[in-house]
Amino acid sequence: MFAFSILRVVIRRPLLWPEALRTLVAFTPRRWWQHAPFLPVPRRPYLRWRLQTAYGSPDAAPAASDLVHFLEWRKDQR
């Protein structure tokens, strides 16, 4: 599952933990606790749009290394 590969990649890079948490908060929908699946994760239409714009297909499976590059980029932008 992609979520576990994300967790594995991020857990190995403690310097990215704060940025990973900031990113999770930024991508979490408002009032997430009121909608199934009652988890602080982005909604499926938003994720499909992000995959479409980044990879050209809403069904793309991004590499976990792309997440590292994205988190490093966000960190560098601060």
C-alpha cells in the first residue's frame, strides 16, 4: 500500500518530520471528522486532481521518492 511506503520513506528522514506534519495539516480537509472515513486525509477527488496535474493520470502511482523531493522542496521554500 502506498501509505506504508510513504511512512517508511518519511520515518527514515527525521529532518523531514516537521515538514511532513505541516504538509499533512495543509492537505487535511476542514472538519474531516464529520465525513467518512473519519481520518485526516485529503479527499479522493482532490488526490485524483493532484495526480492528474503532476503525473498526467489520476490513476498514477507516484514513487515514494517523489514525496521526499516534495517535502524537501516545501522545506526549502520556508
